[in-house]
Amino acid sequence: MNVRELSDLETIKGFDGEYASFKTKGTDGIYYGLINRNGEVVWYDDLCLPISKLRDSVYFSMKRKRNIEGLVFFDVALKKYIDKPQMSERPKSKAELIAGNCEDLIYTNKNGHVVHMRSMHNLNDKFLSYAECPKKWGVKDLDGNIVIPAQFDFVSEGGDDIFIVERDNQYGIIDLKGNWVIPFGEYELLWWRGDYFLARKDDKAGIIDLKGKTLIPFEYEYLHPAYSECLDLISAKQNGEFFFINSKQERIKLF
């Protein structure tokens, strides 16, 4: 089966350079599946949860049928369902070990409830986000040196030595020296996708590069590239209609 044979195709979302997931409407509900680069459907079933990648060629989701309980696992290389594979635990990085052994931050929220939360999270192999009361986040290196003082509501990785920060529902990109790579407050949402960011501005979706240059203008209700390394295939929604575009905003027919 080729993906173009599917009716009511809504979205395509990528995992890696080889396979992407899709969502479509079936006869009795929402269906999910996987396609390869040629648009060939390699897995298509009445799954009630979106498909996630476990490792290598193994993906998993949850079936609707009552006689199949819990998660199901599919190996696209073998083209068949498999039993849950045994996962060998990989060695933890120094950043993960530091974050895992940190003390909880304990504070009382506005409702008077005592909250316990981790005071550190590993951002990557070189940096950790850290929290100070009242729940403000910053960045430290692995030796405990403060790189970015705790002043934001949220911090996440944004690429090589730059970070996405959020405060009062406004976002920006900051570097290790505290310089704004993308001015704070210019976007309502930023999501790092490797060589670019998905972003929202004035409640519209667009795509920008790592320096803030607009690649896809903010004209859409929804955008999601199928593959993280390129913008060759992007699922989009505009005026309530789902369709697919490339990096030049040309509407394209799938495969």
C-alpha cells in the first residue's frame, strides 16, 4: 500500500531519516501507521495511541481491540509484531548521574500545597538545568558553575551551546554568555528540531532557523515536518484544511 491511497490523511510526523508516522481516519476511528521514504506503508493498524520509536527498527503503540491488552511492538525490518524486547540499560552520562542524585526542591505553591520536585535535569552531556525557589530555572555546567542564572520558568536545549528559555509564556534563545540569539518575547512557542525551530507567533505556526531567520512564514494553524533533517515534506493546516508543502511552500502530492 502507498500512503497516497489513504483517505482523510491528516498528519505525517518523522522519527528519523528512514521512517515517519502518519495519522488518518479509518472506518471506525483514528488509525496510525508508518511509511518509508518512498511513501510505502510499512505498518498500518487500528492503534489508539500515536506510534513511538523504541530502538533501531522497533516501534510500539497500543491496539484498540479488547483481546489485545497493553502495548504492541512491531519490527519494521522483520515486518511483523514481536514480543516486548529486553532492553539493556545503557551507561548513564555524568550529567544524568548528577541530575539523578540531586536533592528535591521543596516549596509551597499558591494553593498552600507542599510540592516536591527535582532541582536538576540534564539538558545534554555538558549542561544541566537547575531550579531555585520560587521555581526559577537556569543552567549549570557539570562542575556546578552557574552559566545562566535561575530566572526563567523553563529551560530546554536548543542546539550547540544555546538554550530555549520561557518566562510568562514568552520564549527566546540565549547563549552561554547571556546573549540573545533570538530576542526574548518574539515567539509564543519554540521547539528545537535539529537545524531549525518550530515556532508560534500571533497564534500562527512557522519555522525559523537557528539564528531566527524565517524559513516558513507564520501563516499556518499547524506545521510539522516529517523529517528532522530537512523540510522536504511538511504537514500543514490552514483555514481548517490539512495538506502538505515543501520548503518553498509549494503544495505537493505525496509520492
